[in-house]
Amino acid sequence: MKYATMQSDEEVYSLLRPYVASWFKEKYGGFTLPQRSAIPLIKENRNVLVSSPTGSGKTLAAFLGILDTLLELAENKKLEDKIYAIYISPLRALNNDMYKNLVEPLNEIKSKNKLDFDIRVGIRTSDTSPYQKQKMLKVPPHILITTPESFSISLVSPKFSQKLKDVKWIIVDEIHELAGSKRGSYLAGFLELFEEYIKKDKVTRIGLSATISPLEEIAKFLVGIDRDCNIVDARFLKRIDLRVISPVRDLVNATETEINGGIYKTMVNEIMKHRTTLVFTNTRHAAERVSYKLKKLVEAEKLFDADLIGAHHSSLSRDVRLEVEEKLKKGELKVVVSSTSLELGIDIGYIDLVLLLSSPKSVSRLLQRLGRAGHHIRSTSKGIILVVDRDDLVECTVLAKLAKERKIDRVYIPRNPLDVLSQLIVASSLMGETDKELLYNTLKKSYTFETLKEEDLKSVIDYLTGRHELDSKNVYAKVRENDGKIRVKKGARMIFYTNSGTIPEESLISVFTENNKYVGNLEEEFVEILSPGDIFVLGGSTYEFITSKGNKIIAKKAEGQKPTVPSWFSEVLPLAYDSALEVGKFREYITNMIRNNVNRSEAIEKISKDFCISKTAAFSIYEYILEEYLFTNGKVPNDKFILIEIYDDEEGRRNFIFHTLYGRRVVDSLSRALAYVLSKDLNSDIRISMTDNGFILTISERRDYDIGNIFNKISPNEVYTILTEVIMRTEIIKRRFRHVAERSFMLLKRYKGRETNLDRRQINSEVLLSVVKEIPNFPILKETIREILEDHMDINNAIEVIRRVRNGEINVEVIGPNTVPSPFAYEIIAKEHSDIVLAEEKRELIKKLHNEVIEFLRKKGINIDLNYTEV
């Protein structure tokens, strides 16, 4: 892997047909950095990864050289009826954009120079009609636009795959979006099958990505482990103007009404100063709520037509989303409120301000959202983050600084997913009889399957050939194996056509009371985080989760009880591990100023200057850390120091509060592993509550326990086994097993041309789960466990934290028991109050806890001056 050098405009122009160069110069005036670096390499048929922000000319960086070559072939009457380039994107909407972005330049070049060349661009996705697909067989496009799923089906199609034999270029767009999911694993595997079974000779791979890190790893993901790749690093071309704003001066004592008022007042003020504003929330629910409130506000104050405000998120119908995108592109909307759905590079026209409500949870996501503003490379990406509480203020202050310093979190790429492997094995057999050893070596060329073990390949082949005799459960063989040769079984082709892909079908789960009264529905991703005893809100009432049966859950009324899992909790983005470590370092930075007796005014001045925040915000952060410092006698948790506080609450329960600021995926793993140890030692049920910043293990009575020694009771080598045992008793194993079984063709979503019933599939998956638990090392169950522990949670970094504690790199100390929790514990305790119907109650609880801390400190003879008027 090597980084590309940039050539001059003149050198790039000299590589192009004169009329192509003339058209480009007239339209754009000159090349952007990604174009000057990538076009010469693509003209030389080199593999290239281009990472640059929105509006930096990535599309033409990838395609201008290709279009030029196709025009040269046409000019010399050598352009044949075959596919030369394949463009793969994760979104069908992106495909439609790309079609326009290619056809328009081609038409302009042809029109300007009176060229009579027919360079065809075609789209092949699940939306493409059978008629269009037949037409492509007779007259294939020269450039094929598709998705990973349609690409894989093209490879196993006996006739259409023949049209791919002469492909010279494959462009993978939005590779950052694919790399971190099984969809990326799927594509990486199929790219290797394509080169081995269809293409037979070199194809040039071109990857296009937004800001991501580390680029070397993404380059390997793009091209595989044995191929060279040139990296065009243009991630930080655009200037950024980023501010963190607190909606009120005092985030602790302000009421919910005051904070909401401050948020909407700030939003409206900024919206009125700009032409088009894109507002990002972190949940679909919040996107709906914010757009509704904004409309009401602008109507009441007669600021502008409320119809100029749109909402965009994945739960809306495709037609509604497309309408919003089209209006935004045409400049017909003043504000769009989105969850994560507009982060990808769909062309949404001119945005001059991005507003983020609360933390985006990672630097890469922050830069991606910010990059939507100032669509041109020479524009400044302008953004504002509005915070909602002190933890949010600390987090956003750090993320904004990291964004400006270009320190990006590392991407997580799944490794060796066995359900994806099942599809790759079936696909290879559909391409013709395949040798098991050749298949193994082919897949190991991909970054995803580089470390695949032969025994795992064998176990998946054993499953696919029916060696576990699951016919009685309607699980039949998909392939045959004899003498190391894998052959397709009858019916497998149609199963692959109608069931391949990795995106799970999510469902709504019906909620019933114990006497079988229907209550309402919950989303599946929410249900999978529930444990027996959890309290949740539905239809304005609280219920206690008892159990699940297939696609329905049983619950009982829990009047007056506080929710333990907010309804939106499954949607909330987890804080990235790398970003969490940086927040921990920031805590230590301020703690050291307090420890070294730096004058308060001087400290606030320094925080304000170093982190580009207002003095009021700096004061708020300083006071927050100071309160924790004074409460804990200087024991402020950070990236290398875990504080455990023992808190006895008003209900007589003992709470062990772990301040482990490592991001929610790591905290999820740590909390479950340590709860397992505590439960074994005390022979008692343990309730877990967690956030990005830590977790609480609660026991029902005040019992003594040496909690400071708990990390020494768990070996890093035991964590995988312990957590496997833990999750086997949870809802998540039932839900994720169905997803993995569907990807492995164990459960079919479509059979003999008909959709199968999702509720029935869930029931069948639970029956299968009970059966395969008895089969040693069964690959589909093994993959389900791996997906939960490695992809959903972050067991590897959790193990690293435990290892570092045990070898002394991370210190652990205990305080308490106290009847008042420390300031850093407020948000962890208040998480269960965070459902929207109880937002006011949550704010009041935090204020009450804060007053108790101030009183606690006063009794110790410490008075804290909270006078914001000074700043």
C-alpha cells in the first residue's frame, strides 16, 4: 500500500482525449486534488482508494479516465457490446444519482463535439424489470451500475455472468459504509469469486470513501491482501468551521423547558441566517419530534412556510424519502431533519449549515455529517453541535477538537463471518463444480477471510451438505461434496436468487399481557436488548418484560415503576472506543489543572482557548470535573483509571457504579462479564444499567462484597466463554440466530416464489436453536455468538481493558458506600428516566442529585461557587 502523489493539471489534461480535456476545463476550470492524484493511476490500470469529503469530485476522479478510455475505443471503432466497468454502491438512490452523473457528462461531451458514439450506462438492481434485464443480455451497457446483492446474482447467472468476462474496472462507492458490516464482507468475498471464476485476469479496483481511518486497512479491504493499492488521501481538503454550543448557561439547574427552549431558539436563529440547513438527530424518533416542533414554532412565529421543513429517516416510505431528497436538491426546502439516513453521499444539493443535536458519537461520523455542508471542495463545511447536558458537552468538545486535528476513530471490519461464507460456497457451486482447496485459497485473498480456518470452512460445508441430518426440521442440503469437489444441488439456484444478501428483515413484535390481551408493538432491535424484569414504556404505560414466544412477547403491567430501558435506547449510536479514550484523556487534562492548583479563571481561559468553546461552556466543564474531584477526593475516572463507587439508594438496593469510559460496545461486554462474576459470588440476580461512560450492577439488598477485586476474578482468556454462556440466556441470541440462519439459507425468506411468514420463521428459528445447541461447534450458532460478541458488542477491546487492569496499566479504586452518588454517576443513574415521556423527570432527578452532592460537600466543609455571571 502506498500513498499517491499529485500531478499538475497540465499533466492530467495530457492523458485525456483533447475534446474530453476541453470539456472538463470549460466546465470545471481545473482538477481537484483527488482528481489530479487518481486519474493518472486509473489510466495506468492501477488499484486506487480515494478518500475525500463530499463535493471533492470523487465521481469524476473515478470515472473521467474510464470515460476517456471508452471514448477512445469508440473513436477507433473498437468499442464492443460488453461491460467494461461495474459501479457498486450500497444504496439504490446513489445508483440513480450516479446514472445521471455519468449520462450528463457523456451527453455534454458528445453534443459539444458532435460525436456519434453510443456509450451505454445501465442500472441493474432488484428494482430493474425482467424486460430490462433481458434487454441487457442482448445489448449490455458499457458501464453497469449495481448493488452488492445484484452484483452477486449477476455472477451466478449463467448467461449474464458471461457479459462480465471482459470487465476492466470495478468501482466500489461509499466503501466506508460497507466495510464495517457483513454487507462489506459479502462484497469482498464476491469480488474474489469474480476474479477467480469469471474474470480470470486482472481487474482494476477503485474505492471511493468519505473520511475514514485507517486508510491502509480500508485499502486492503478493497483489493485483498496480495494486491497493491494506491491511496489518495484527500480527507481534509475542505476547511471546517465547527462550534459547540450549550443552549443554556447552566446545564444542571435549567429545567427541561428552559433547555428545550434554548435548543429551538438557537436552531431557529441559525436557520434564519442560512439558506438551507440540515439537522442531524441520533434517532428516528428524535427526527420526527424535532421536525414537528420546528414546524409548530415557525408557524406560530410566522417565520417562513412550515412546508419548507422536511423529515428524512429510514422508517419513512421510499417515496417520501425520495420526495424530500428531490426537493432538497432543487432548493425547495429550507430545513431537513434527518437521523443517519442522509449521511451517505446522495446528492442533496446545496447545504450551507449542518446542525447536530447532541453528540454524533464518533469523529468519522461527525466529519461525515459536517461534510454535507458546503458541497463544493472550495466551500467551508460549517457546523454547530448543540449539547443537552454536561456529559454531552464534554464529549462534543473533545470530538470537535479531534475533528479539527484530523484524529479519526479506527473502523471495525467483521472477520470470517460464517453465514456470509455459506452464501459464498453456494455461489461458487453455482458458477460450476469447484475445488474446495481452490475456494479456500480464493477466499483467503480477501481481507475479510484472510484468517479463515480450514476447519471452519469444513464445518460450513458439512452443514451445507446436510451432514447434520436436519431434514426433519426442513433444513435440506444446498450443495454436494465428493473428493474435495463441491457441486450444486437441484433447487439451490433459485434459493440463492431469492434469499441471498445480508440485510436482515426487521419486524415489529407484538406485546401481550399474561392474560393474552394485545398491548401494542415494539421494534425487534429493541426487544433483543430486553431481559426478564426490564421495565419499558409502551403507549404511555409501563410494562415488565417476562418472556418471548416466537414473534410476540409477554409482559405485565408495572404501574408507577421507572423504565429500565428507554424506548429509543436500541437506536442510540454507541460512542466509538477511540473517541471514548480521548474523552478520558480530556478528563485527566482538567483534573491535572485542579490537582496543580491552577487558578480557576486561568483554567477556564485555557480550556476555552485550547478547545475553541465559550467561557461559559468551559466554566461548566471545569465545575463538573471539580465537583467529581472534590466528591471523590481526587479520584476522577479517566482512560487509565476505573473508579467503582458503592451507592446505596433510597430503595435499599446496593449499586456498584463502574466508571468505565470505553464506549457502549465495550461497556456492554464488560458489564455482562462482571455481572456474571458478581452473580456467581453472591448467588443473586444482578440488574445491569449502562451508558457509554459506565455501568451499574445492582443487587436488591445492601450486602458487603470486595468489589475492588472483581477484575482479578476474571481471566482475559475466560471472557469469550463466560459471555457466550451469558448471551445464550438472552433475547438477543433468539433474534440474531434467526438473522444468521436466514443468511445461511437455513431459514428461507422466500421459497418457490412466495414470501414466507416472518412470525413463523422466528418460531422455527427458536426450534432450530434448541436443536443445534446440542451439535458441537455448529457453524450457524458459532457465527451468531461471534456476531453478538464481536460486531454488536466489542469483546476484543473489553478483553484488552481487563488485561490492562490485571497487569496494572489501568488502576482501579473504590469509594463508598455513600447514599449520594458522585456527579459522574448522574447520567448513568438517570438513563432509566430517559424515555421521552419522562424527560422532565430525568432533568429534575439530575438537579436533585446535584443538590445532594453540593450539600454532601458542604457537610465536608467544601463550598462550590456556581456563579455563571463571572463568565
